[in-house]
Amino acid sequence: MGMGGGLSLPRPVPIETIRREAVRLGYQADGLEDFVTIVARIDDLFVEAEVRRIAEEARAAAVRSRANS
């Protein structure tokens, strides 16, 4: 079985999307900026964790593939 389909990595949510949601929720001034900063950082951590998880799964699959060859 070959490597079909490629690898799909998560991408961060754009800051403007986060800002629009903050405005929609009624955040203003410092609260708005705090919301954007906090949500963007949480998103960065999520993306980082997902990339690590995907990389580990790919490594494990490669090891299994070599073992089965």
C-alpha cells in the first residue's frame, strides 16, 4: 500500500477571524486585544500539538512499514 493522499497539517486560525469573533461577542478595547491574544496563543498551542501528533503517527507508520518489508 503506497502513500496516497498526502499529509494534511492543521493551520492556525487567522487573527482577523479571531478579532471578528471577539467583536461579535462584544469585546472592546483592552478586552478585545486580550481575547485575540489569548485565543491566538491557544490556537498556536493546538496547532503545535497536532503537528507533533501527526509527525509521531507518521514515524510510527514508517517503522511499521519497514518492519513489514
